[in-house]
Amino acid sequence: MIQSELKDPRIGFVTVTDVEVTGDLSQANVYLSIFGDDEQKEKSLAGITKATGFLRSEIGKRIRLRHAPELLFHIDQSIEYGSKIETLLGQIKSEEPVKSEEPGKANQENKGDGDADV
């Protein structure tokens, strides 16, 4: 709905990652992942916030509630945080020395059960 029905040029590539609705359905916290730098994220969030009334009325029509919840938009940092953690783990993995077998053991063959057959 955000990508297809909102015509604000400030709104870039936006994905809704999570929605938390209060028990009485009076408020909905909408978490957005926005592609771009911090300036683009702020512009997109401003455009979406400006269209809150339209979005709220459309949601009210589509889910057939008497009172549509108040929409509160937040930028979701979890994807960036997860990407940062993945990068750090990759760096740690690349810094670990490669474990090799003890010298001499790699060339020995297993020659039975250890009993000498003489």
C-alpha cells in the first residue's frame, strides 16, 4: 500500500518489517526498513508520516474496524544491526588460525585394531 498508493516523491524503497498493535486496538507501532542513507530514511519517514491520515483511513476500510488504530511509524534498525553482527562474525572467522593436524599423525595409516598378528 505504501509503495503503490502513496505518490509522495520523498518516499523511497520502504518495507514494513513489523507491526505491534495495543490490546485495545487504539495504536499500532509500524516498524519500517528504508533503503538508503540517513537523509533518505528521514525524508521517507517524513513522507509516510504526512500520509498517516490517508493510510489510517485505508486500513480502516480494508479491515472493517469502526475505529482504525493510530499509526506510529518507526525506523527498524534490526536489519542493519543483524548485518553488522554478521560482518563482525565474518571478520572473526577470517582471523582464526586454521587448525591443522599434529605433524606425523596425518601420514600414519590405520592398520587394524592394534593387535599384532605375528
